[in-house]
Amino acid sequence: MSNCEMDMPTPCPRCGVVVDLHDMASHPNEFKSLVCESCHVAIEAENNQGLAIDSYGNKIAWEYLPDEGLLEICANGENIATWLCEDDPEDSLKAFMVIWNKAQALVTSEQGGAA
Ligand SMILES: [Zn+2]
């Protein structure tokens, strides 16, 4: 038997590419599901980024870089903060959003007082 033959060719349930069952990786989110290696990487990448809207309608996009342990935060398409983050990026983002919303509340109330 040649090395390039697959023992158990199986289509990836996510993208449909046929790979050997033994080369499949676990689905990062779904217990007991398997996906191909490239889907596994893509899903992990999706898990490590997100989008939030703050109390003032600003778009906050975040991306977690697990290799560097960094959380990059962008507001309205502009990078505004890079936080060290070694555990849960969603927890760090929540902490960031508290500060972010608080600062804006101060600005708007000061402006309101002056007007
Ligand atoms: Zn796939």
C-alpha cells in the first residue's frame, strides 16, 4: 500500500474537503465533532476575535494573539489598545469595556455640564 492512499477518506463536515479520518482534528467548539486541520485552525482564529458595540455606538473589534499573549483592541477600525492577556480574552475585553465606557461617560457629562 502506498503512503499517499487514505485509510479512511472522510469529507470534512465543515468545508467538504476529503481527508483521512486520522488526520482530522477535534472541533474547538463542538464536543465529539471532527473537522479537517485547516478548519480547526480557522475556527480557533474565529474564537480569538470578536466585535462589540459600546454604550455609545462605537464598534469595538478585538483580536487575541495567543502565541504572544496579547489582546489587540480597535475602535471604529483604529487600533487603540494592546493588552497583555494570558487567560480569557473575553474577560480582558470586559475589563477594557468598563474603563472605555466610564471614560466616555466622564467626557459626555463634562461636555453636558459646560453647555
Ligand atoms: Zn474542513
